[in-house]
Amino acid sequence: MSGKRYSAGLARALVWLVPLLVTLLVGGYGIGRAQLWRDELATWSAATRPVGDLLRLTRTVDAATGPYYLSVHAWTGLSGDSEVALRLPSVLAMAGAAGLTAVLGRRLFGSAAGLLAGLLLAVLPGTSRYAQEARPYALVTLLAVLATVLLVRALDRPGRWRWAGYAAAVAGLGLAHLLALGLVAAHAVVVLTGRPAAATAHPGGGTPGGRWRDRRSAGWALAVLVAALLLAPLLVTAAGQRSHQLDWIAPARPADLAALPGGLAQSGVVGGVLVGLAALGAARSGRRGLLPGACALLPVLLLFVAALAVPLWVPRYLFFTVPFGCLLAGAALAGPPPAARPSPGPPEVAGPPPTGWRPATGAGLAVVALAGLLGLPDQAAVRHGHGWPRSATVDYRGAAAVIAAGQRPGDAVVYAPRDGWLFLDLGIDYHLARLAGGPAAGRTRPRDVLVTEGRRERADLWVGECARPAECLAGVDRVWLVVAGRRDDPLAAVPGARGEALRAGFAVAQVRPRPGVTVALLVRRG
């Protein structure tokens, strides 16, 4: 008997352990190959400040991402700030999300479905994309699945500690990304429409189903209220920063919904396969598909409707819905689930017991492998560059290498543009600091000559520049000019007083274009 229990326990563990390990392997492969893109550079800039400066930054910009920055600050204090170090927490979080997806799938649809759902999530190019990014989306995905697992457990056997765990997970989800709180609406659908598996008449009038709904609804409502109170200060602060933080986003269009699966999967073909399998799984699973179906669709629809009036629509903000689509796909691939055990929970969350692998599992694994093969070109593209769109990748590393190879003591550097989200200065600073041991070994980096107020002093992601550029450039004989895009005449691309001062005092000595950026060496006119 003990041997059977051991085998059953091992089988249960493999359901979540295999997807977790596969995600670690796939997500970790080539993790340092793509250079940091502009959003990751913002993470580096914020997270490497002292805590006091970081907290001041969140009162100016990026309050919604502040808790994530604090976690990365603590992490980089131990691990450093290389590309691999900055991204490693995301790989671990995404692996945890794949494991928990399998756990939830086993609970809802059986072991085979859980395994297939976790593996399908593991091989998506989008999973690698956000597992290899120093941004909060992998952590959001982990917390979204965790909150849903804890909801299922609390609905099945309510208790104060189970509801407290759920409240903590929802609060953590909001701290990681406020827009992910749309998931709570999906949870509400299940809580408020659920009913016991068998509701019989009760002598006092009413049914056990009514009592079940009242008790669990009250517990869920209290948990959500506690989470909302914890998140209220962040919500207020972030709402005040919305116009500045999201001014680059265009209003949502109906075509955005059609493009969403490919955007989330980072592959149009694989995204189409996932949607087709999820639709089949929803049709086969009946009421058991309500929970993952609501979690996959309702946050998308809510954000889309809101984004028609307020610019909010960014596909990556919705990646946390992908595991729930994988759950429905896993249910389709595994075939009809076995009969469920008796449970006090509703049919939406009362899943079957652990079962042996059914014949359909082998075919399901073949489909998962096919999805992985179809996504291989996009997996390679993810590891080449993280720019958005990918065709607009900026080679910060290459531009820094040009400067490092040719710089001399007393050189200055000027950037254009300086006030947008491209962060040319952050990218050059990041890579110049890592070129020690190369041609720039032992040299002082070029002085950012136009800066009059740094980021830490401004509590911002941007610097303050000199109001009279010609005066700030006095005494400088060589300037490295870094401009966005490919420019045959870089000086002509610099607007305003900066451009006038540079054109009046300097001539172009050399131009070195790199993808998405041009570096020019300017020398003082005789």
C-alpha cells in the first residue's frame, strides 16, 4: 500500500514538476543574448537607485511598477545588474506559473489535462519572451494563477486562513500590475454564479446551495475588500500619473482583439492554434470551463472596453490570461475527464481526483510538441531582440562600443531625443560601464555635458538639460552625438537650441550607424 501511495504521490508531483522544469529550460536558454530594451533599461535605472530615491521616483512616475522595482532592487543587491541577473527572477516566476497552471488543470480537469496545459504554456514563444524580460509580466502571471488556485481551494473548503491567502495573492497581483485586477471580475463570476454539486430541498425553506453561496460569497467579498484597502494608496497615486505614464498608447480598435492571440503568443500561428484548442476545450468541458474561460476572456474584454475611452490597450499587459487559455487547451487535448469525486465545492471548481494517463495523453503531447516546433522561428527572434515592435530594435550595445573604441579624455556626449521613452542615454551608460577590459579600459566615460539635473535629483526617469547649450559646450573639443534612427546627417536631426549650438560650433568627423541608432563624432570647428 505504501508503494502505491508513493507512486501516486510521484505522479501528482510530476504533473507540475515537468512543466516547471521545461519552462526553466526553455525560458533560461539564451537569457542574456538579447540586450536590454528601453523598458528594461527603465527597470535598471529605477531598481539600482537607493531606496529613498526609488520611493521618490514613484511619486513622480511609474508608481504602478514601484513595488516591482523595489523587489528588483533587493535582488540586484545580491546578484548584480547584468542582463542575466536582471532577468532571472522573471524566469523563476514564469516557471512557477507553468507549475501552478498544471496544478490548477489537474484540479479542474484531471492530471493529463494539467500536464498538457503546463507544457503548452512552457513552449509558447510568448512565455520565453516575458520569462526573459526584466519587467513584471512574468510575476503578474505567477500571481494570477496563484490567486486562482487559492480561490479554488477556498471555495472548496472555506476557512479564514484560506481566504487570507487569497486576499494576499490578489493584493500581490495588484502591486505587480494594477490592470491585472481585471482577473477579480472573472473570479466574481464563478463565486456569484456557482452552486453546490447537489442542492437538495431544506426543511427550513431554501437549499444548501443558497447557504453555500452566501458563506463563500461573504468570504470572497471580505478578502477582496481587504486587498482593495491595501491597494487603495497605489491606485490613487497611479491614477494621477496615467496621462504622463501612458501618453504613448493609441486608443483601442476592434482589429486589436483579432491581433491579440498572436501578440500574446509572440507567434501568429501558435496563437491561432492556442485559440482553436481553447475553444474546443471550452465546448467540451461545460461548466468546468467557466473558471478558466472567464479568467481568459473577461480581463481582455474589460480592458478593451475601457481602452476605447482611455488609452490603456497594450497586449503584454494581458499575458497573465494566457495560462487560462492553456488550461482549456489542455482539457481539449486530454479528452473527456473522469468522473469527479464528491465535493462541497461547485462543479466549476470541484475537479476530478488524480488519475492515470489516458490514451489521449500521447496524442496531446504530440500536439504540444508540434506547437513548440511551429514556434521555433519566433523563439529565435525573441532571443535576438526584445524591442517593441521587434523591427525597431535599438543597438545600444553597438553604439556604446563605437564610443568606447574611439573616446579620448575630455570627450563629451549629447543625445537626441532626450525626453522620450527611447532612453538612449540609459542604454549607452549601461553598456559603457561594462566595457572595462576592452578598448575603453581605464578611461573616463564621456561627460554628459548638457545635463544640469540628474535623474536622482529630479526623481524621474529623465534628466534636466542646459537651457543655453552653447555655453555648456564651451571648452569641449570633441562630442559624441547619439541620435535615434539611421541618419546620414546626424547634426540635422538635432532640434532646437541644442542643434543650433552643435551646428554652429562643430563639424562631423565620422558617422557610425547601428541598428536603430547613429553615433557621430563631432569636432570643434577651427
